[in-house]
Amino acid sequence: MDAQPTAPVPPPGCPAHQPGGRVPLYGPEYAADPQAYYAYLRHYGPTAPVEIAPGVDATLVTDYATALQLLQDSGSFRKDARRWRDFNEGRIPADSPVLPVLAYRHNCMCADGAEHLRLRQSITDSMMRIDPMRLSQSVERISDFLISQFGERGSADLIGSYAKQLPLFVFNELFGCTADIGDRVFFGITGMFDGVNAEKASEVLFQAVGELIALKRRKPGEDVTSWLLKHHTGLSDDEMLHQVSLLLGAGAEALVNLIGNTLHRLLTDHRYAHEGGLIDEAMDDTLWENPPMTNFAAHYPVSDMEFAGQKLTAGDLMLVSFAGANTGPALSAARKAGSNRAHLAWSAGPHACPSKEPARQIAVSAIENLLNRLPDVELSVPEKSLAWRPGAFSRGLATLPARFTPIKPVSRPSRRPTTTPAAPAPQSAAAPRSEQGGGWSKFLNWLTK
């Protein structure tokens, strides 16, 4: 007699054990094994009911083909967060940690139609002006500085001491941040995505970016902020504030996790740790199986409708599970037969990431320089002891402890800057103590030694 199929079992701690319960995509159980949650969610079909934070409901798309359909259908689904029904009807807690990420902003990510095209064009044109050679030199200088801070010890947390800092340092340089502004940008972005005092972190970030824009209006330079200000679309101050904040925030969070998750694979996967696999291949595998942004791309149905067999109400919060869609069982054979870069880690459709090429260059360069400087680096704790940061939107390690043969620090940049770094500015009285005299200030001082 054939065995009868068994019903999928919810992961430990999941309230879906109760009839009608939504599946929580937050907390330590989810962070420890998100793929177990996605496997369970698939029994609902291409979409599933989830809770991304206490009191915040969403419909999550876990199927690759369905995700592409949603991402490419700008007629049925819109990005404008002012359509969010639960928020408009007062059902979202005012102190919810996801609000700083999901709230409406006057940027291309929350825009549709002609407004989206205009705002996005200013970003794509400005990012295309980045010189790849200058970018590589910037990454190498910053990498050398960060490694010089821990290289003599022979051990380091490669997340806190390297992956978490490098992207923001690179962005601070590309966007022309002074010492004080750059330190506060770092504080704001990390706080928003970690969900720790997210409201204060958001306030600090927007204040710092506002000061940066005012500075670049007075003294433009060869940087992304100045190029956005000069763009023919004529961005307003409000549009500039939210465009720059989007590029710094979403870009940095994704890059921190991409660098960290790829390093994790390089140090723990036998193909790379012992068989000499290539960094590019490890990064592609990471983007498929452990992408830096896991559940994102908020969309809202424009009307009541049926989608992928589920009834939706206008203004429902829809999220795409890049991690779930990339790893679906129906996709494994297609992945082997097709392109290794057909994943959804950069999203798809009109709102696909406009900066994926420079982002990939930054990540690859950062990892290459680290491995060249520390050729015998290895994980210093059991892999099973590693903890992942909780949260519905992104996937990143809390720490990545490593050991290596101690090296002498680099006392000065291996290549001088192609432009003069911005001089340190006086500390803002409004800046929290934790970010005053931060890493960006130390880097600028190191450059000018």
C-alpha cells in the first residue's frame, strides 16, 4: 500500500499550528532557518499569509513565475505606499520597526508611471557616471584601512569590522560626505534595518542627508549627490532627500549582507573553502540561495482581484520572497539548465535594482582584497554557532568570527584618492554620542596622514 502524503509541518514556534494563523517572518526561529518557513509557506500555493512584524500582515509571493508576474505588472500592482490599506485604516502600530522601511517616500521606489521613470532616470544617469577605476581604488583604500584596524590581531569579526563598514564608507566617498555627515549616515542606516530605535535612526539619516544636499548645492563636486542635483530632471529638495537616502540606505544594507553572506559561503562551503572555487561563482550561489534582501519589493493591488488563486483586496501589502522564489523546487532544474544569474536577488521589472553592476563590483573587490591580504583566513567558531540577524526584509549574519596569520597594518593608502576627501566638519549637537567620532572620521584622518 502506497504511503499517504503527510501535511506540511509548521516550523518550531510558528503560530500557524493554530487554524488561520499567519506565519511570522521575524524572531530567532525564523532567522535560524528561513528556508524551513518558505518550504512550509509553499503549501498555501504561490502566495501565503505572513506577519512581517507584530501586527503587520502581508501576502508573500514564494513562487518564481508568480513573482515575475507581479514585478512586471505595473498596471495591476503599484508601488505607492500611500495605497497601503492597513496603514491608512490605523491597523499598523505607530512604533512598528518596519515603518521606516515601508513608509511612503518621495523616491523612485515608491513611484509609478511617468513619475517613476523621471526619478529613476536621475539615478541611472548619475550612477553611470561613476568611474569603475575610481570605484575599485576607493574600495581598495577603504578595505586596506579596515584591515589595518584588525590585521595585527590575527582575528576579527568579518561582519562588524569589515562587511558592515565597507559599503557605507564607499558610499560616503562616492556621495561626497564630510566626516560628521558620514558618521551619522552610518548610524542611521544600520539602525533602520536592524530595527533598533528605528525611528531615531531614520531621523538621524534624513537630517544628515539634508545637510549633505545643502552642502553640495553650495559646493558641488565630482560625486553622486552633485550629479543628482545637476540632473536635467530638476529634482526638488524633497525628491533629492529621499532619492539620496534610498541609494544610501537600501544599497548599503544589501551590500553589507551580500559581502557577509558570500564570505560565509567562501569560508564554510567545501567547494570554495577547500577546492578553490571562484569568488564570482560563490557570489552567484549566494544570490540564488541566500540573497541579501529576502522579502521585499512592496506592491499594492489597485483593485480587488484574484491573483495566483488568492483573493486580494485593493491596498493589501504584497511582498516578494526573493529567497523563497529563488529556491523553489520547480526552479532547481531550470537553474541548472539556464543562466546562473536569472535569480531575483536584484528584483525584476521596472523597479529592478538600477545599481547592480557597481554593487557587484564593490562586493567582489572587497572580498578579493580581503582574501589577498589574509590568504589563510578561516572561520574560528563552529558554523552551527553562527547567529543570523532577525527581520523579515534582509538576511545577514550577526557576526562572522575568523582567524588568520597576523599581518602588518597598512600605514597609508596604497593609492592616493583621485579627488581630495572632504574635510572633517564640526560635530552636530543633535548627533547621538554613539556616532560622534565614528569610523568615517577615522578613515578620513587616515587618508590625510
